[in-house]
Amino acid sequence: MIIDANIYWLPNEIFVSEEMTNHFLRVVPREYGVYAYQREKNKNEREFVIEKPEGSENLNYFQGDYDLSVQLENMDQAGVDTGVMKLPGCQEWLDLDLCIQFNNQMAETVKKSKGRFRALAVVPPSGDADTLRELKRCIKELHMIGHFL
């Protein structure tokens, strides 16, 4: 069995829901010199641009890159049997509310993958009681295989 332990994932909703887009942009740690915005890449395709320092693109998240059918096709072409999903470099920024939304949507993607994907939970690095409850929920109820910090 071939396992890809590094499959990046974001919910499509983050690109199309104004509420989720704004929530994501609000949690970006500007106090550490990280700047983020969303722009239209092509007609009806958006991307998030993460800059550090401002004006220097470091990380881009493209709508469509995290689509289940695209990812499964890429896995098939590479001969990968199972993939472990995680967030692409933004997990330490997210507040608990956004983590819960992401975890729920990631669990749905795992179900739709019919056994091809596993997921790593995302929780804030604070380690407080609410965060630990969310981690436990992800493992016990959503059947995630661990977490990524």
C-alpha cells in the first residue's frame, strides 16, 4: 500500500462564502508581519495570497486545488492508495470556531472519499479545555487519526 502522508486540504467554502473568507482573513496574525488577502485568479476562481513580509508572496491557496475528484485523480495517477489530509500551513492561526468548521468539513470529505483519505484534526495550539474537547471529538466522533500542529 502506498500512502501519501502530506495531502493539503481546505474547504471549498473558504473560497466562496464571504463569512468564512472574512473569518479566515481576520485570524491571520498580522502582528507577526503576515499579510493575507483573497483575489480572483480567473473568472469564478479565487485564491488566497499569504505574504510575509507584505508584498512578498509566500503561500497561495487556489480554489479547486482541494477538490475531492481532482485529488483522487492525482492520487490515481501517482499510484497512491491512501492520503492523509492536513491544512496547508495555516493551522496555527485558526481560532476554535474556524477549526470546528474545518474539522466537520474535512470529516465529510473523508466519508466521500470511500476510504481513500484519512484526516488530521486541526485545533488551536492553546491546549485549553475547549481545544482539548475538540481534539477528543475529532478522534472519537469524526474518526480522525491524529492532529497536526
